[in-house]
Amino acid sequence: MAKKERRRKKIVKEIFSTEQTYQNHLMLVIKLFEEPLQDSLLISSHVHELIFSNLRQLIEINQELMRQLEQETIGNAFLYLAPFLKLYATYANSHERALATLLDWEQKKPEFAAFRREQEEHAEMQGLKFNALLITPVQRIPRYKLLLSDLLQNTPQDHDDYSALKEATSRMSEVATHINEHIREHDNFQKMLSIQKSLVGAGAPKILGPGRKFIKEQMLKKVSRKGGKSHDRMFFLFSDMLMYAKPKPGDNGKYTCCCVLPLQHCQMERILGDLFKISCQSETLLVYSDNKAVVNAWMEELKAAIGKFRQCRQTLRKESSNKKPMRGSALVRQRKQEKRKWEQIRESKKAQENEGKSKENQPAWKQQCMQDSLYPMRQHIKTLMDADTMLCLSPRTSRRKRRKMETTENEEKQIAQEHGESSSECVETAEQEDTSLSLDSNSDHLSTIEESRLEEEEDSETRSFVCNIPANLSNTDEHTTPGCSGVPSATTCTVS
């Protein structure tokens, strides 16, 4: 136990000391190289970004890590900063390109080379070189992983920081794996990009594609289809296709694509010794090499790639899976079709942009789109209907009023005739009294008739207005007029 405790204390001290030294080295890069180059304008801003990448972000992260180490336990500190340490992947991806950029600018710009030599001779550098300082961030994450693993092994399980330290060690392993995978994907992309640039001619296929990965390349001998001869061909194996190309004479590193074989339809078998056959629907290739180890390696890689692709195809269909083997003119036609497809996409996008601009240039009253253009008319109808809420517009009611008015008119006519016949036989005094009574009665009946006529006219006008409303202007909801329960509103009445 005492030995483990001493070892643990030594590791803790190493974590703090190496972290401080690491941050001092990063600050030297900023002080002696990054800031002076930015102020002197010896290099362009683009080159400056290629060389130093996101170095300032990494410094901020590590400064926060040091503060956490001073305030918290080591396990809690790394557990808190672990998600942010994935930013190291960005720096690691661009490191090789940064070194290549440095070498290139030293050769084509003597002032830059002189500046670098002068800064490396500074006393604070202590004999360190600029390249050595730039690679320290790439080496730091694996160093964290080793230190935490060693610390966990020398920490007893009943220690307060054991659980947090165990989880932090697992997180740092995930971060290291993430960075390594990120670097591999970046390198794989750069390799496919270089292969794409090496292909010449109108039939050069599109190498870069979603989900596609480079697996292997090798110069092999292919037996001619006419027989009797063999030719050197460069074979490129990807995750979803196999391609072979012919080296271009007099131009090293350039190839002309001969044929593309989708792995979905590929089959492979050994024929004799180092000779093996690759068949893909109508295409058949006989391939061999003078090196037996090369043949065995290629057969294993090709077999594994075909099996993995078919397994992935069970849950994911890729566009290249449906393609047939292509060579020569077929490749040229495919490239033309892809070109036309992208041109159509660009034209449609351009047409949409022009349409959007034309809409922006229209007047405001044309841009406004009314959801319901009949809304004002409906509001006006509702206002007229609500003007007399006690009025119930019913066809039966109107017909009853009409019959009542006609009956009243007939009765008045009969009364008037009777009074006219009896007036000649009455005494003069009685005649005057009867005349006065009949006049009063007639005036009362006439007033009643006049009121009935006015109500009939009002009802008929309202019915003619309401019932002439088109069906598409009336609301679909049925309204009940207040004071007339259960009777539909005027908008739903039909007058027969």
C-alpha cells in the first residue's frame, strides 16, 4: 500500500508539472511565432490559419483544466473538461498540412525562413525547434490517457476520487479514440482526393461520395481479354466498388480508368496458384502477381470488403449498389448524365432565386395574401342580421301573416257593404250615430291592415336579401337567433 501511495503521489505531481510545461510551450508559440507573423504580414491570413489552426482555443481549454485541477480532484477536473478536449481533433487533422505549408514557405520566401531561424535562437526557446512545439498538442491527449490509467491503477477503491477517476479514464479513452478515428477519416478523404486528381480523361468516375472509403491500392497484372498477354494495371479497392486503371505513358502518377465494378455483384475465386478470377455480371477479370503474398493479401481484402458491403446493404441501400459494371463509353455517358443532372439542379435553384426576387419587387398590395377574401361580406351580413335580434325569419310565419291579412281585408269589405245597405233605412239621428261608429271601426281595421302590410313588406325584403346569398358565402355553422330557440339562422333558410 505504501508503495502504491508513493507511486500515486508521483503521478499526481507529474500531471501538474507536465501540464504547466505544456502550457508554457504553447504560450511560446503564440508569443514568438503566431503574434509576430500576424503583425509582420510575412504570410497571408490563410497560411497563418493553416499553420496555427485552433491553437488559441486549445490554450483556453488547458488553462481551464489547470484551474479545475487546483480546485477539484483530478478525476472531477478531467471529467468536466473531457467533452471539450475533442477539439484537439481539429488541430491533429491539420498538423501534417501545417508542416508541409511551413516547408513550402521556407523554400519560396527567404524572409520567412530567416524569421523562423531568428525566433528559434531566442533564449526562451531553450534549444527547441518550431516543429517540435507544433507537434506537442497532437501528443498531449495520448499522454493524458496514460497518466490517468496509471493513476487509476495506483488508487485504492475506497479513495474519494476513485469513481470519478475511473469514469474520467474511460472518457479520455473515448476522446483518444475519437481523435484517432477523426484523423483516419481525414487521411482517407485526402487519399481519395488524390486518387480523383490522378484520374484523367472524359471517363474518369466520381471517386468522392458519401459513405465511401478507400481500402487498398496495388499494381497488379491483368490478363488481356484477347488472351496471350498481360498488362500492368493499378487496382483501387473502395468500400463499395473495385476500379482498375491504365497508367498514362510519360505522365507519372496519372491513370486512365478502364472499368468500375460494384462490389454488390462481384465474386472472386482462385483459379491456379497466384491467378484468381474476379467476376461481376458480364465482366470477368483474370488477375495475378509475381508476389504470392500480394495475391493472398488482395484476396483477403477483397473478400472482406464484399462481405462487409453485402452485410451493410441489408439495412442501407446505396446508389452505387444498383449500378452495373462500366467501362469506356459507358463511363463517359455516366459522367455526362451526372453533369446534366447537376446543371438541372443549378438551373432550378437559379429559377427559384429569380422567382423570389420578382416577388420581392412586387407592390405591397400584391404580396399580401388574404386568407379569406369574403370575410368583409360575411361581416356585413352578420351586422344586418344582428340589427333586429328578435326577428325570426321563417317561411311559414310569412305565409301565415299573408293569409291573416287577406282574411282581414275580406271581413272589412263585408262590413263596409252591410253598413252601406242599412244606412238608408235608419233614422237621421241613428244614422249619425251608426256612421260615427262605423267610421271608428273602419279606422281601427284600416290601421291594423296597414301595420300588417308594413310587416309583410319588411319580412319579404329580408327574405329576398337573405335567400339570395350564394351558398359559398354562408358560414357552415348554424346559428340560432336569440329569442327564437331551435330555429336556424337566415343563412340556412330556404324559401319555397
